Amino acid sequence: MKPVNIKNKIHPDKARLLIGVMAMTLAGLLFAGQSWAAQHEFSMTIDEVSIEVAPGFTNKVFAFNGQVPGPLIHVKEGDDVTVHVTNNTTLPHTIHWHGINQINSWHMDGVPGVSQKDAIQPGESFTYKFNADRPGSLWYHCHVNVWEHVATRGMWGPLIVDPKEPSALEKRVTKDSILMMSTWESAYANSYGKGGMPQDVADYFSVNAKSFPYTQPVRVKKGDVLRMRLYGAGDETHQMHMHGHDMLVTHKDGYPLANPYYVDTVPVGPGERYDVIVGMNNPGYFVMHDHVDKHMTNNGAMMGGPMTVFEYEGVKMDDWYAWKDKVYDPNFFYSVSLTQGSGLFNSAPFMGKPVEQARKRR
Ligand SMILES: [Cu+2]
């Protein structure tokens, strides 16, 4: 920048005035602070990869950014969100932003032929633009052949919209987590384009796309206030039961309840989300599991399915503890990503292995 040019064009008095106005504008922006809605721009691909859900059981999936569950998208209420989506798979897809009301943006709702002109064809891209018009535990999933793509091919991920004004209870949370339950059909695990019909049998059950023993513990310390955001991402109801603690149900589908209530078992049906807040005040090792017995099996073998253990810091681990030698992943329930503010957060441990594309792209 050459100051001479500016001097030639703008009289010094005018320049001073201009600088003054700019300074005031900047001060105004800073002052407005939190009420200033942020603009976010993210990119996601949809890829054909294979994930290992349980020991010896791999499933071909359509994976957002190559991972199941999809990356965490974390924004604030009122923010504007742009997501560029590229379909690298052999079948068409869309994204439905589940929970977003799409006020004045209903063509971004992701239902082909109704609220989006066409699905995103293989090799093509589409840009979604919407406002995060309400807070809560929302999610995103495909809306093409949901029977297969959502129920058995892992096309889902969390969209967390922080409220402008969190409740007093929410402010006490010291550890946040996301648990997305779903089911799998081994008969069609490796056959894209099949599965998810009423006559098909689900025989693997998971949280964040892993079945016990591939699931992970939740490490806590006494005094922690743990929030769990429970999602029914698949096609069956999961009766999540926590041992040793009461869970206070605070939100349903992202909406704060007028009267939060205590439970020890919470039913999480397809599409639903329940936020529960738990005072971690009972040191020990306690499980949380799905109380639908068949969900606690891997292809009919005990025991498997969506299960975790709350491991308190400072409590001695018994020699006979099932997960004594477990390699701990502190981000398996997104607890690390959730501390990092707004953004899109990939998670390497959720990444699948690329599969050879047997079908030709159209
Ligand atoms: Cu799809």
C-alpha cells in the first residue's frame, strides 16, 4: 500500500474522519461481542469405506469424511452454516439437518423431490446453507434410501448447537459426551444397495459404531457433572440403563424440559435424542448398557453391543476387570472435541478403510 496514493485521493481531514468512523465501527463490533452470529464454512465428503464394528465383523459404509459416526459439527445458536458436500460414492445421497427448522431455507432440508431438487449424484457436489435456528443435540443424516443408508450404512453424525443462554444446570457440566446407538445387518454388510428392509435381521448393535468389547470406557472423577447426549441413530429403540447413578433427563430432541426428571433407564427410539446430566458421586466401576437383551449380543454371541463403563479416577482397577488392558481413547464419545468450541471435528479412530469400488459411478 502506498500512502502517497491515499493522500492524493483523500483530503487529510476526510481521512481522519474516515479513520474515526472505522474505529467506531470496530469498537461497535467488539462491543456487540456475543450477539454477533458467526459464519461457518465446512466441507464434507461421502466415501465408501469399511469399518470394523465388532471383532471379526466389518461393514461397508457410506461415511461422512470417511468416518462413522460422522464428524462433530459444533456451532452456536443463530450462526450461519455453509457445508459443501461431495459424493465420492457410487450411489446418490443428501443430508437432512435433523432438528434445524430451515426457516426461509427449506430447499436445504435434504428430501429429494420435496425439499431438495435432486439427490447428490455420484461424483457431484452440493452446498447446504442454513441458520442454526435452534439449539440442542441435533444431528445430520442422509435422506436417500434411509432404510439402508441411515439404518445400516452409518450415514449419521452429531450437530451440536450451543444455546445462547445455557441453563444454570448446563453450566455445571464438567464433561460432555455423545452416544449414538444403531444396528447392523451382517447379511448385507458388504453389499451396497441392499439391507434395511423389514424382513432383514439386525444382528450387531453399537454405540458410536462399535460393539463391546470395541466400545470404550468413560473416565471421570468424583464431583464431575457428566452430560450424555443419547441418540437413536439407527432403527431400533435402545433402553440405556446406567448402574450406580441416577440420570436427570434435561432435554428431549434438544429442547429443555420444563420439569427435568430422574431415571435409571432411558428409552432412546429411532430419531430421538435425550440429554441426561449425571452427578458423578459414587466412585467405582459402573456399567451403562442397553437393556434390550438381544442388543447385548454380537451376532447372537454374549456379550456385545452398546455398553460402556464409568471408571472413576483413583479407584483401584481389579486384576479381573474386563477392560484392564484397554487402550483408552478419551475422544470416543467426542468428549475432547466438545471442549474445542465451534468447528467441524474429524476423529481419526472413527475412520474406515477405503474399499474398492465394485460398482461403477453413474
Ligand atoms: Cu445416502
